[in-house]
Amino acid sequence: MVGLSLGEKNFIKGGIAQDIRTDGRKRLTYRPIFVETGVIPQASGSARVKMGATDVIASVKAELGKPNASHPDKGKVSIYVDCSPTAEPTFEGRGGEELSMELSTALQRCLLGGKSGAGAGINLSSLSIVEGKVCWDIYIDGLVVSSDGNLLDALGAAIKAALSNTAVPKVQVAANASLDEQPEVDVSDEEFLQFDTTGVPVIITLTKVGKHYIVDATAEEESQMSSAVSISVNRQGRICGLTKRGGAGLDPSIILDMISVAKHVSEQLINKLDSEIAAAEACEEE
Amino acid sequence: MAGKISNTPATYTPSPTSQDKKRSSIFTGSDWVRPDGRGLHQCRPAFLRTGAVNSASGSAYAEFGNAKVIVSVFGPRESKKAMMYSDIGRLNCNVSYTSFATPIRGQASDSKDLSSMLHKALEGAIILESFPKTTVDVFALVLESGGSDLPVVISCASLALADAGIMLYDMVASVSMSCLGKNLVIDPVSEEESYQDGGLMITCMPSRNEVTQMTVTGEWSTPKIHEAMQLCLDACSKLGKIMRSCLKEAVSATQE
């Protein structure tokens, strides 16, 4: 991204203060969202989401594995984001690692809930096949292809779309397995189970520029931010995760205000995303 | 080490909220009984000492219950030649676990993630303009992981920065809270953290009443977040006072 001149910076800040951003949007309006599902045939599920110039791909792969000793009746989900150098030349090699870690941790926090598994977007108990021995390991990989701000929201939306596109194969467990042997598991090629994504939350990032918050900031607007709060809200309006990013301090009352704004915006976003995902799935079937 | 101090360690238990939340937890059918016998809204006694490492510019040792952390600060030092010129200072944070910190050897939990969280928590409090072209290194070592590790590391790091003489806008205090069923439990231990339904961690600058970092995990309703934030901010301001008194003691001890 080219550096911004003082005049451009003032233009961005002044516009936000008057509720007209550089591309004509209002403060709480998202860019048009395009969703495409099934983009990676080798994965169990995948999706590509474009929000303006931000382009991300999420893929979900389900593999058989052994559950954790501390939670034998739950499957495992691991989320990893890779920032490709095609997005920014600085992401080459180790450069994008810090941003990848930050995005991965934020997504894990939002989608996986507390350590006991409560409040998770994905129901881990549904991934268990044989308690204590065999379970599904879900690997969710995100790839940032093009970055123009608001990566976290786009990745959250892509993961939601990829999960609704995911088909986990049905599994037959051999009935005569003894207690200490590894049971034989037959993975079916024909029958599939769809993932239930009604509980998966969306992530809304509110960026504070001056005294106002904007939703879906572009890279230019993000460079002018003082701080940003990413809030994950589910369909029932409960907060599933919150991360504050950016260095400047925020008054606690502002954080609470941001939470209520995020809840308000999330209703529209969830509806928009659901209709886009449904349209994409219908498109794919044709 | 805690036995050598002459006075009892100070505690930063927040003032109780007006409502008494006594509803059954999912485990025993009654209130969650804490393993160390504390009340639900009672924090662990905090033991803080500066000057733990002689060779560092500044250092601090913190013991909160079983969580033991030592932080040393080096700098401001010359930045590596490979780095670009910058007219504000740089902060470099690193958090690592000793191999004997956790009950199972070598089970360090996300130390890379903790380093970047420590960086974000501290960068809002340091006056970076006061040391241009140079770098301040903050190295944290968790000697024993006793639950609520990151808040302890952050508070100890801010004490070490003050001990090193780095200019700060304010002390940084950090407290975390766990949600176990219907109970809100402050300053959780490792056992409580492993069962938690949700967690909330706040890092704030008490005198400026500014939150520099906040992370929420798990499902929360808005009133619960309100309550948890209130309790944590109250505990943070009390912890801030304890940190200041620790710094004053260190100075008055050297003057004697």
C-alpha cells in the first residue's frame, strides 16, 4: 500500500466523522460480499469470500484421528491461517507469520469457545466416532489471497461458508472390536453428513477512527485507526469472542458501546451471509 | 521465596458486587468450590519484587499463588542494523516457559501467541518517542504455570519496565476471569481454566482508566460481560496500587 499524504489522511478522518467514507459507504455498511463454495474439490469443504478487494479462501479437511486424553468424547478442530505473499510482498517467508498467528488465534477464540467446549460454534461432541479411540480431526485452513483490510471478518465468513459446504463421510464401526484394540472403521464414499452451521458465529470488526467506529475498514482506513475491536456474535445475539487489537487504550464504556453496535450490525450480516451462502450452494449444484 | 518477606502479601480482591450470585454449577450441583479455598470473587495474594536479575536494566519477580514469573528488561539498546530507521522506539517481547513449568514436561502452551499479546498489552503504555532508533527487549520466563499466566506476565513486565526506568504513561495491570457454569470466578487457577466455559482477560492502565487489551473466549451474554468487566477493572486498579507500593518499597530500601 502506498503511503498516504496528510491531505488524504484528513480526508479519510473527516469523511468518517461525517458518515461518508471514501467509497461512499456509511459507517456501519459492509462492502458487497461475494461467496463461492466448493472451490477446492479435494477438500471436504471450501469457500471463497470477496469483500471489495479483500479475497480469502477457506478449506476444511476432515481426517480420522485420536481424541485428546483430557476430552475423550470430543473431536478436534484446528484453525490455521496463511498469509500468502501474493497479497503483500512483505508476507514472504517469515514476514507474514505474526499476522497469521494473530488471525489464527483470533479465529480459534471466536469459533471454539471455552476450554470445556461450551459456547463453541462447532459442536465438538458430534465429531466423536468411538469415545476415547477414534474421532474426526477437522483442519480448517484459511488463505489470504488479496488483502484490503478487514481480513478477520472475511475469514470468519469464509469459514462459515466452508463449513456449510463441508460433507463429512459417514463412518461404520466394526461391531466386534475389543476394548483395547483400535476399532476398525470403514469410511463410506457414498453417504455424507452435512455440518450444522446454525451455531457458527460471525466476526464483526469495529475500527475506531477519531471518535467514531466503522465496520469493514479498507486498508487505508485501517492505517488511520487508533484501535480495533473484533467481536464474534452468534445468531442468538450472544458474544462468542472478543479481541482488542491496536495499541491505543480504550475507555471501558466505549468497549461496551462497541459490543452493542456489533450486535446490531451482526443481525444484518448474518442474514446477508446466509442468503449469499445459500445462493452459492444453489449455483454449485447446477 | 514468599516466606522471606516481613509483611503479609497484599491482595487485590475487588469490592463485591451488590447481587450475590449463588446458583448451582454444572459439576457438583452446588457452588463451585475453589481448590484453594478462595471466594469466587477473591484474588490470589500478590507477591511482587523488583531487582530480581542484577545484570538486566530492570527486572521483576511475581508470585501469584502458584504462578511464578520472572521478567527482565534490557534496553534501550541499539537496534539491529538490518532494521529500518525509526523515529520512535521499538519494543520486542518474548515469553517462554521453562520445561518444568507445567505438570507434564515440555507442555508449553502457545508461547508465540503470548509474546505478541504481551507486546500489544505493553505498547500502549510505553512512551516510545522517548527512545528513538533503539529497542527495548522484554523477556519473560514462566517458572511455574499456576493458572492465569498471561495476566501475571503482563503485570510483572510492566513492573520490570518501571524498574528499568523506561518512561511509561501508566502502570499496566491485568486480571482474568473465568466463567464456570453460572459462576464468575476471578483469577482462575490451572484447574479452573481447564474446565472453564468462557474466559475474559482485561489489561488496563488504572489511573487513566483505559483498557489496552481485552480478550473474551466462550459464549457470554452482555450483562455478564458488564459484570465481569466491572470486577476485573476494580481488581486492576487495586493491583495497580500494589505495584506502585512495591516500587516505592524498593526505592526506600536502597535509600536506607
